[in-house]
Amino acid sequence: MERRTFLRSAVAGAGVLAFSGAMWDTALAAPAQNGPSPYGSLLSADANGVMLPSGFTSRIVARSSQVVSGTSYTWHNAPDGGAVFPNGTGWIYASNSEVGSGGGGVSVLRFNSSGTIISAQRILSNTSSNCAGGATPWGTWLSCEETSTGQVWETYPATGASAVSRPAMGRFKHEAAAADPVRQVIYLTEDQTDGCFYRFRPTTWGNLSAGTLEVLVAGSGTSGTFTWQTVPDVDGSPTATRNQVSGAKHFNGGEGVHYANNTAWFTTKGDNRVWELHVDTNTFELAYDDSLVSPGSAPLTGVDNITGSTYGDLYVAEDGGNLEICIITPDDIVAPFLRLVGHNSSEITGPAFTPNGQRLYFSSQRGTTDSASGGITFEITGPFRT
């Protein structure tokens, strides 16, 4: 993200003669702090139970166990991770179904240029606990199974072609994925209390059937340098992938991951952190830590899915907390962007922007009912910064 990278570079340029080694790592660490949202404070909840800043509106586009308006398709239960893909003059929103025991999968909503839903379809079935995932530059959605032997499934939102498992990407408790077209790798998070952060290097970029799975190796601190080492046995049996490489860095509950401009941001729910990996320099630091926020209490807790806008803002969804999506700006301010009212036993999932950055999609996984069949998928429109 260019503004955020510029700010980091400005700090580095000003102090390059004063810091080295461990002191340099400390100088770079500047987790986001409380401050005013660029969009202003939240207004009272609208008719859909969404608190938004002035100028923004919400729309419910799908409800679990109900037929999607304008189609004959019944929307899946427990909607989770998602992404938006261009589709001619319109777009597609792909959404996981986090249902276990082979009841999970992926569905899509297809929109025309005016935002009207023109079709909906299941594109992956009979998988388990499809949590988050990631979009590829070639237009596929990587749906990740959050089970101990989970796989990554490559799905095809535009055509609905049969999904394909990608075992070369590892068998572990997959959470999310993010494509890095510069280094031609896919970053992967692992939802374990001692999970790792991985990257997959395809033998041929655009073909995920073969390649090398690597794990991030670093010290125990919250900033420093890192390297990558090959995972010897990607099927994770009998030794789990996270336990195969000595020195692999362990993270407390890996969740969402987002890549832009030589940086990968990912979240860890066990300690309410957002990590920032500078993959061009192999250095890392904290972008957010709820225990380091001031003044006042932390606005962002229960960190989960993450996405970014074309402007450079990060949007982080909560699983718990106040059921908010919070914004982290390029100048390291954190503030609520929206809040759901009456969704007390749910979680916010699948935030994703349309290509022009003017519409944001996300779901409340269990809605107001505390049931997988009560999920609600929303669309937010308004004056997003682009």
C-alpha cells in the first residue's frame, strides 16, 4: 500500500544513521493507535441493523436457507470468507460455507453493472469447514478447509467449473490465502494456537498442481527478520507441517491475510494482533496489537478476516468484540467503520471490495439467531476512499 509504505520509508530515511540491529527493529515497530475515523463516527443502526458513518447505506443480498432474490438458488449456511471478482461489466462475490462433516463448500452471487443479482450458484460441495481463502490473479477462489488435514480447493466463480483440490499446498488447518504476483507465491495462514505462516511456490505460476511449500522461520519477538524453509512432508502425517521445521515461527491462531505492494498483513485471533510482513526485505513487525493501543480501550478485538481498499486502508472484521469492521489507515489510526446490532453470538466474515472500490461485501455468519442457518450477507455502498 503506497501511502503506508511511504510513511515507513520516511521514518527509516530520517533515522537510518541512528539505528542498527535490534534497535532498528524497535524503531520500525509502530502499531496502530486510536484516532478519528476518516469517515466520522457511527450513526444509529439502519433498518438492517447496521451502524454506518454518514453517507453509507447497507443492503441485504442473501440470507442462509432462503432463496436468493431473482434466482432459484438457496443461499448456503454459515457464510464465511469471501472475495469479489470482475465479470464482464459486473462482478461476482464468492462465499465459503463453514459447515463441517462434508456439508461445506462455496457459493457465488453474480451481479450486473448496476448491482442487480443475475444468478447464484454452488461451485463447491461436500467439503468441510470452509473458513477463509483467497483470490488468485487468474480469477479463481482458493477455498480453505479449517480441519487438521484440511486442503485448499481451487474453485471457478466465473464458470462454475468443477473445483479441484490442491494437495501440494499442504494438509493442515488452513485458514486464509493471499496471492503475491511479484514473487509468484501464495501466502497461507494456519488456525492453530501454535500455527505457522506459509508460502506456496508453484512450479508454474498460474498452476497450483505442483510446487514447494515453505514455512516462515524467525525469532520469538514481534519484529525482526525472517527466512523461508521447505516443509519436508506436505501431507502433514504423521508429523504436522507446523512441527517439521526447527525454528519455524509459531503464531497464536492465524486468520485472514491480505497482500498489496510488497507487504502481507495477517491477523492472529489468540492475541488480537495484525502482523505486517515486508516480503521484499524479509522483515516483520506489528501493525496492530490491542494491548498496545492508546488512548483509551482498543476498538478492535477478536480480529479475524482482513482485506484492503484501493486507497490503502485495511478493513479488519471481528469475531466477537462489538461485531465491528474496523479500519486501520495508512497513517496507523484504528477506528470502527461499521457495527452490527443484535448479532451478539455471530461473527463478521468475508469482507471484500468490488474492483472499483465502491461496494463492500461481508456476512454475519450466524446473524441474529445464533444458528448457521441464520447467516446474512450484506453489501455496503458509499463514499469509500479510492
